[in-house]
Amino acid sequence: MNFRKGETGRKGEEVARTYLQTCGYQIQHTNWRFHRYELDIIASNGKELVVVEVKTRSKNYLLNPEDSVDHRKIRHIVAASDAYVRKFQINMPIRFDVICLVKDQDSYTVEKHFEDAFFAPVR
């Protein structure tokens, strides 16, 4: 099966969304954009807003998916999350998670779910 650029990531996000729903999360938004930044999944577990960065890699890729969430990416996620909270006037704690998926041929597996993967950096 030929994949267009980005299709692996989109399919990974669908699998992550289903996984979160199975775990009891309510999905608020997906692929929410603020300027050129994007939040993959915004969910709620009833106690807190959960902003989820989804990383999907092929089975034999050299780097772990979570290794691509660097300081720059974290700053972008936090900036977009701040805009989201302001826009929708949300008054609850925010948690930042990373879900890592591995693609093996046509199947996707949630390999890791890092809850509280990082904290908003202090300016």
C-alpha cells in the first residue's frame, strides 16, 4: 500500500484517539491549530485537560518516537495550549501526554503512553 506524505501520522492519530476513548477520555478537538502550531489531540478525563502529542514511527525506524518531542516542540505545544485555554475559557489543570505508536506494515500499535510527559517551561 502506498502512503501519501503524512498519512502514517494521520492514521496514527486515529489509533491514538480510539485508544484514548477506550481509556475513558472525552475527545474535545483534534488537529487544533494556532497560527502554525498544531495540537494533535485535546481530551478531558473529567479532572483535567489533556493535550496529547502523537508520534508514529515505522517499526524499523532508528529513533524512538518520543525522542522527536524536543524543547522546541514542547514550547510550541505549550503556546498553542495556552491559546486554546484562553479561547475556550477553560479553567482546569492541563496535563501534557505523549502517545507513541509503531507502524508495522498496515497495523499500528500503541507502544507507550507517557502521562505528564513534560511540564510547561517557566519563562
